[in-house]
Amino acid sequence: MKMYHKVILITLGLCGLVGLLAWLWLDYRTVILTFWHQAFDRQRLIDLLRNQGKHNALLFMAVIALGSAIPGMPIAAVAILAGVCFGRWPGFAINVAGIVIGNLLAIGILDRFPHKPQPGKLRALTDRLKAMRHPRVGLSIGYAVPMLPTLLVNYATMELRMSWWNTAGCILIGSLPVSFLYAFGGNELLFGNTKTAVAAIALVLLLLGLYRVIQRDQRRKGAPVEKATTEEN
């Protein structure tokens, strides 16, 4: 992917994202202003948030999809708000759909404008995912761990040349735990449920531990980059 392609695509994505966020602000502005100028009433706030129209679910989904497609764009805040505004299971479904659509869009763009990550730690991560004995498991874990750059997981997915269904399946499986974390965490945050917050922290730690599976499930003892360095010496 040439630099001007990257600049144009990211600029278009950011413009679209800003436009969708502005649309959401206009839809929820009345709720925010009402809540700001009145005494706190949790039930009234819930009623106001969850009676804004079903079309907002599509807006949230579009924002999450665009955010997932743009490299380095955090979507956690919007994904948590989906749980706040729609509840646990509807928010979960919105997050899953947005993440899957966004990553499929990103992979399609990468395939249209081929480009490999530069050598270094980030490239090593992509090679590590490709070098697993069970690459589909590794890719699913890669999408599940929020701390891993999704762009690199998408590169690995593209370079493995899997079918569309297998690619969508890996993204779907990987999106389930983070979507659950964001949606249920947002819903319980609104209700002030501390037990669920503790469970959410435990889930984050579990996702961090899953990265160790990627490191252990290698086709070879050493990482691909390390092997290449040894052969050169």
C-alpha cells in the first residue's frame, strides 16, 4: 500500500467516523442535557437511553465497524456505551457485528492494496501467528486479545489466504469475549454492579493469558524471525 493510498483511506475513514459520532451526539443530546440539568435518577436515565430508537443500534454498529477498520483507533468507549444504551445482550450483538464487519472490511482493503509490515517486533508478531501449528486458533486468540494490534492480526489473516468463511469465523470467535466484556461491563456500570466489574477484570487477565498460547503453539521451537537471524549468521 503506497503512502497516498493509506492517507486517503484513513482520512475517509476518519471523516466517516466523525460524521457518525456527530449523528449519535445529535440523537442523544437531549438525554445528556436532561441528565445534566436534573437530579440523578438511575431508572429515568436508563429509560431515556433505551428509548431513543432502534436506528441508533445501526449507528453504533457502523461506528464500531469503522473504528475496527482504522488502524490504532480505540473502540472500547463506544463498545461500552453500546452496553449502556442498549443493555447486555443487544449491546453484545452490536459489538460482535461491528467488530466482524470492520475487520472484514480492513482485510478486504489490505488485500486490495498489498503491503507487509516493516521488520521488527510487530512483523515478528505477524510471523508468529502464521507459524502456529493451529493458525485458526492463533488468529481467533489474536482477535480476542484487545492488547494485540488488530492490524497485524489482519495482515496474518490475509497472508494465510483462508476462505472468506474461515476468516469470518476466526474474527467472530475472537470478537465474542471482548464484545461480552464491553457490553456487559457497560450495562453493569450503569447499574453500579461491582461484582460484574470484578468478573470483567478477571476476563481481561484471562485474555492476556491467552497470548501465551500463541507463543507456545509454534511449528518450530524458535520464532520465525529468530530462525532467520540464525541462518544469516
